[in-house]
Amino acid sequence: MEGGPEKVMEAAAEAAEEVGAEPLVGMLDVLLLTVLAGVSVYYFFLRDNNKKEEVSALKSFTISPTQLQSRVNDNNFVSKMKSSGRNVIVFYGSQTGTAEEFAGRLAKEATRYGLKGMVADPEECDMSELAQLSEVENHLAIFCVATYGEGDPTDNAQEFYEFLQNGEEQLDGVQFTVFGLGNKTYEHYNAMGKYIDKRLVELGASRIYELGMGDDDANMEDDFITWKDAMWPKVCEIFGIEAQNLDINMRQYRLTVHEEYDPARLFTGEIARLNSLKVGSQRPPFDSKNPMMAEISVNRELFQGGDRNCMHIELNIEGSRIRYDSGDHVAIYPINDPALVNRLTELVGEDPDKVITLTNVDEDSSKKHPFPCPCTYRTALSHYVDIAFLPRTHVLKELAEYTTDTAEKEKLLLMSGTSEAGKAEYQRWIVHDTRSIVHILEDMPSCKPPLDYLCELLPRLQARYYSISSSGKVTQ
């Protein structure tokens, strides 16, 4: 462009004046453009979104078919047996722990005969499924049941007893055998064992071995061993398997030692719920699985005659809302002598304050621990394990595996056997002389079993039941 800056500025000013005087786009044009833009936005954007919202609204009213998922119920014992490949189930009715102990021994021994067993509490099972047990190949139901009181079932077998009384379930094809625990000094000796054995046959089940009965007034252990040692070969014969009685590892629990732990998470003698021994932490309703830990307010001896004592004991149950009548029972949880606990840990060379957990190696078992865990050995031996109990023959057999002296080992094996000489020696050396596990280890210094295995082998320390002589209806 020719000319200076002034010429350029003048030309621009003139152009601006021309634009202002005559606009390039009129108001009508602007209005039309606005309408066209709005229609375009609606067509390309809002129209699609509205369609999506309409589709979503329609989908929200669509009825989808319900998906039914198969789920194995915790109390469905037949499903558990099928899924885990088990064919022997041992039910127990136990008040003091003996029947439960026998049931555990039978379930373990099944493995020695090529079978696979499990222990079951009938209170935690849907016993109406008993009829479906015939679906399991080579199955066997064993009932270890104690008679309590005046021919009554134990607390955990009460519902099963009522089921047998009232039910009309046909048990055709179900194979079973029964071992009853009783005492001949009582009028209704082994009433529950006899009833269950008879009633199962009436409902169509097949008894594959005769009823066994143990007498606590004589020798319950001997009765049990004699019965089971004859029962297993008969079972193998019916199932068409070899009665081989394999010598295999019978450990049921795996030991975990805790080097680091939270003291607030350790059990210190509680029966079930952690910290339930602390004042103010107990919560009703109270029962055998959630007992009220009442303080003893009065404890005095009334008289002593022979080897028996008569004690007057008063328990403080204030605020518990527990009601009772004369003749009801109160359970007293004992504690082992601290000197006995210390002596046992000394004999096996173990630290009593070591924190442990024993976990069931059978992941399908409903009983994960033999007693509340984690805890110290001292707590386990003081509150949970009956170290004053006279060891049964199966315990002696296991002790022999940890005995190095030949003479001591042979003596243990003799007493654990079924020979007449072995039975007589067991009666003399264990029963008559009242030897506990501590006495045995003192008399057999070469016997050094692991303490965790003793906690597994020895029975659980049980509550002692006493009749209540006072009446809750009387207020003093």
C-alpha cells in the first residue's frame, strides 16, 4: 500500500463509518440464525439423550428372573459328608464330656480302616436329614449317647430325642450302631442308648452292629474298647473292605506359637466369650454356652465323713435375672491346682507362659479348637484341660510313642492293649493307685510327650453339677 501511516488510519476510519452506517447482518437474520442453531443442538444432542433416558426408564421397569443360588447350610451334615468325601458320622449326646470324647476317638479310628469320619453335635444338626444319609455310599451313623438323670437325654440330645419320639421320618437304608453310656446303680440304666437303638429300627434303619453299653460303676473304658474293637471288623465286612487297622498319625490339632500378641485378645479362663470374666461384661440370657460367672460369697464345710465332704456354698447372682427352684442344678467350673500345673510343665520341659493356639487340621470340622484360643499353656492347664483325670488306655498308647526306655514303653503298651493281663495292670496301676498324667510322667522319666499333644489327648475340664438346696422364691 502506498502512502504513510496517516493514509492508512484514515482509510480504516472511513471503512468503520461505512459499516456502522449500513450493518452486514440485520436483526431478522440474527433471529433466524438463533432458531436454526437451537434446532441443530436439539437434533444432534438433546434428542439422543432423551431417547437414552426413555430407554433407561423402560429398563427400570423390566422384571428380571430371580437367580437361585445353591448354598450348603451349616447344619446340613449330609451335604458336608458328600462334599468332603466322608462316610462315617459320629453323633454324641454328652453331659460331662465322656460321650463326646468317645465320639472323637471313633471318628479318628475310622481313618485306620480306610474310612473317613466326622463328629457331630445333634443339637447343631438338622436331624431330619438323617433319611438322606442313605445317599452316601458305604455310610455309617454311630450314636454315642449318655443317659442323664432319671433316664433322660443329655441337654444337647434333647431335640433329637423329641424328633425320634414325634417324627415319622422313614429311615430305610440308613445304617447305624449305638454305644450307650450309663451307670447300673441307677434305675434307668442306659435308657437313652436302648431307646435310640430300638427307635431307629422301628423307623426302618438297619442296625449293622449290636448295641454297646458302658457301665460307669464298673469300667466304662473297658466296655467301650471291647465294643469298638469288635464293631470295626464287622463294619469292614459289610462294606467289603479290608480290616487293616492302619497305624497312622492321629494328631487332630496343629500348634501355633505366638511370639507377638495382644494381651487383651488372650483367653484367661473364659468358657466361651472373650473377656466374659471381667466385671460388668457378662450379658444375659445365660445358659450352658453363656454361663454367668457368679462370685462365691460363702464357702464353708458342714461336715466330713470318710472320703466325702459336705460344703455350704452361696453364689452371688444379683442382677442376673436367673430364676431357679430347689432341686435344679448349678454348674461349678473347677480350676486345677497351680502346683500340679507347674509340675507338669516342668516334667515336659515347657514354658507355662508360652502363648499358643491349637487349630483343627480338619477344615470342615465345626470344632476349630479344643478349648478357647489363643491362651497360655498355664491357662489351658489350669482352666481347660483335666490334668487330674485318670488317663484312658488310648492316651497310654500315644504316650508310649514318646517313651525311650524299653521297659517303660512295654508297660504302657501292655496297659493300652486288650489282653487280660493288660486290663488287670491298668486297673491296678492307673485306677487303683489313682495315677494322673503327672504321676505317670514322674514314674516314667523317659516319657517326654509334647505338651501341646497332651492338651489334645487329655479330656476337657468339665463343670461339676450340684443340686440347689435353697429356693429362689424365698427372699431373705
